Amino acid sequence: MMKKSYHFVAISGSIRKGSYNTLVLKTLQKIAPKHITIEQLSIKEVPFYNFDLHEKKFPAHVEKLNDAVKKADAVIFVSPEYNYSVPGVLKNTIDILSRSPKKSFDMKAVGIMGASTGVLGTARAQYHLRQTMVFLNAYAMTQPEIMIGKVNEKFDANNQLADAETKKKLLEFLDALAKFSERFKAR
Ligand SMILES: Cc1cc2nc3c(=O)[nH]c(=O)nc-3n(C[C@H](O)[C@H](O)[C@H](O)COP(=O)(O)O)c2cc1C
């Protein structure tokens, strides 16, 4: 049985102000059908991981992120590719979240997408991110894949997505992720 509504959390792998990936995330929020809410989780406050950070207690922001992930029906990563891989800020966030006994990613439905100014649209980074999800026992949706290449040509001067094909794919992705998340109980 399909649920009536879905709550996703979304993380951009870029923390710069003018980020195209954050723009894609905000576009998802804007175009999502009424029964899907998407909450952006900010990762710029996450400290560099080391064990001393949480030997006694996890930083409050990290616990907040873990709680949000745990509650969500699915997690969406919208990330750039840096040097053919996952940007350090995003990998660092996943690393620290993964050390919490809350195990927020365990059995969690995950959707991965990304935008780059290059032609391959973050394909290589996405497969690295999928690999990391294996260790967390998170379930990354396989299809549809969204790799937005030449993203700088796909938004207009008002930061509106101007590419109909990409918009259609984003909507298909949200619909597929809602259905996919049904396989994993939100805990
Ligand atoms: C350190 C660094 C490495 C990059 N490496 C890649 C890469 O491997 N593949 C790619 O397609 N783009 C690469 N780029 C270009 C990014 O696609 C581009 O900067 C993009 O706009 C970043 O996403 P953002 O706009 O969300 O910040 C790189 C950019 C930086 C700053």
C-alpha cells in the first residue's frame, strides 16, 4: 500500500553560495508534488571528523542531522564531482554521521543525483557514493539515474531550471524514490 505522503531530506554536496547542486535541490523542493516534502539539511556546520569529536558526546548539529535522516522516508544526495569523486565536505559528513550509534542510514532508501559543468554530470562521483552506501547498509535506488551535465547551460538568469527534459527527469526521480522507499520502513 502506498503511503499518502512522503518526507525526504536532501543534502547538497556543495556548500558554496552559488552552487548549481544546491540550485537543483531547491528546484526539487519547488517542483515536488504536494504529497512529497523535501527538507534541506545543511552540512556546512559539520566539523572535520576525528574520534575525539564524539568520544564523549556527538556534536549537537550532527545529532540533529542523524535524527532528521532517521525520521525521513528517504535521503537525497545532490552532489558535484570533485576530481572524479565525492567532495570532501560530503564524505566527511557521511563519515561522522556513520559513527553515531543511531545508525541513521541503516536500511534507509537513498536517491543520488548530481550536476556538473562537465559533460558526464558527476557519474564517477555517484558510483563512489553508491559504494559508501554499501558499508552503511543504505539502499541506493538504481534507476532512474540523474546526471546533469553542462548544468551552467540549464538554468536561466533568474536561477529557474530552463531545461524541460531535466525537469521531467527530476519529477520521475521523486516519484520513483517515493515508491522505492516503500520497501524500507521509515524508522
Ligand atoms: C576541486 C574541484 C574539482 C572538480 N572536479 C570535477 C570533476 O572531477 N568532474 C566534473 O565534472 N567537474 C569537476 N569540477 C567542476 C564542477 O563540476 C563545478 O565546479 C560545479 O559547478 C561544482 O558544483 P556546484 O556548482 O554545486 O558547487 C571540479 C571543481 C572543483 C572546485
